[in-house]
Amino acid sequence: MRRIIYWVHTSADGHIDGPNGEFDWASLGPDLDAYSQSLIDRCDVLLYGRAVWDMMASFWPHAESMSDDPHDLKFARIWRETPKLVVSRTLTDPGWDTRVIRDLDELAEAKRQPGRDILLTGGSELAAALTARGLIDEYHVAVHPVVLGGGKRLFAAPVERMPLRLAGSTPCDGRTVVLHYEPITDGGSA
């Protein structure tokens, strides 16, 4: 069965964006870029909630005209060529090789299909919903050295406590640490 991997950037105080929705604080150096690429290489589907989809769809189709950052230029091609799933009750005709998933049962079925892993990038509401359903298999959390003092929490209102096992930690570029967690199942192990 495919695994759903959650890849997210957070501030040291646990926010995925700033008080005004800003995401100008995450710094992507060569180590963090390589870590991100290693996750992308494991996957053949990108997964988004509606809010992150809107942000991605407004940038990646035309990234070359808006950025000359090497990461952006490399990922733009990957983004355009990789199939995508968007969980949304209202999105229609998203384009860009994208299938809209209307509910989490449909996503659970997609997870059972043959293929490589599925990469959920960013967002907190979809991650919280998937966590509550036990659908996320790995959490890769890049903790950046900044205190934002507000914004969306890393996990939007979890329903209950969920124990995680630290599967690894990777310092990147002398400033960011990626924490890799796996859920602990009822049997006590990930």
C-alpha cells in the first residue's frame, strides 16, 4: 500500500504561516532542498487541500516568469508533470493533471491503489483530518529558526492525542532541522 507523507515547514513556535498569512520566513538552502527532493523522488502523486492548491496553482504553472531560484526552476517542471490530488468539495476543473477528491474515503481508496507514495505538502486542516483518520504514515516537519507569534497552527485542532515515534532528525544548512515522525500504532510501534 502507498504511504501518505506529510511535508511541512513550521516556525519554532509551531505556525505554518505568519499572523497575516505570510510565508516569507522559510529559508530553503541546499541541504533542505535535497531533503525535499528526496521526498518528491519517493512519490508519484502530489496531494493538496484547497487553500494550498490555490497557492500552488497560482505559482508553479508560471514559476519561471516569477522566479530565478534554482529550486523553483527545478520543481516547476516536476509540479507540472506529476499527477495531483486536491481534497475539495467546491473545486471544479483544476487542470494540470489534477483529480479532485470530494471526501476522505475516496482518498483512502486512492492510497490503496498501486503506485509510489503520495506527498501531502503544507496545510494544517487537511493534515489534521488525515491524522484523525490514521491516513498519514510519515510526518516530515522542517522547523525554521523564527518565532512568528501567530498564524495557522501546525496541526489544526487535533481531536485527540496521538503518539509519534521519532524516526530521524536531519539538520539542514546550519539553521533548520527536519524532524521525521511516524505514528505509533496500537501495537506500540510505527
